Amino acid sequence: MININLIIAGRSYPLKIRPEEEEVVRKAAKQLNEKVNELQEMYAAKDKQDYLAMCALMNEVEVIAGQRQNSFDDPALLNKLLAIDSLLSQTVDA
């Protein structure tokens, strides 16, 4: 484990992470700070927590939308799922 220090929305966060995670964690913190800065330019909020809450909400929306999109974008996957469903239906009916 290594110790790193991240600044997120103007606040320092000391973290203990695995060395192989460092690049991803730093990139995530950088992107989060960029989103906070974008929101600050667009909206007036009482404090940084409001911007962080909006970032968290935006990220969750992206994750959920991405999960739905990835589930049915692949026609081969959809066909396999339909075939499995058909087999399960036949098994239940028998």
C-alpha cells in the first residue's frame, strides 16, 4: 500500500491505495475536480458539497444508462438471452 494525497473540491484527502490503482485514482480525482469547476461556472451553489452531490448524481446516471445500453446493444447477446429464455420456458412448461 502507498499513501497519496488528493485535493478534491479544495479539500485534502489522504488515501492509502495499492500502487497499481494510483493512476486511475488520480485520473478520477482530476475528472471530478473538472466537473466541479464546470458546475461552479454554470450554477450558483451554497458550498462545494452541492457541486459534489451533483457530480455524484451525474456519475450514477451515466453508470445506470451505460448498463442499460450495454445490456442490449449487442444483437448476439440479445439472441442468446432470448434462446436461454425460450429454453427456460420449455423447461418450466414440461
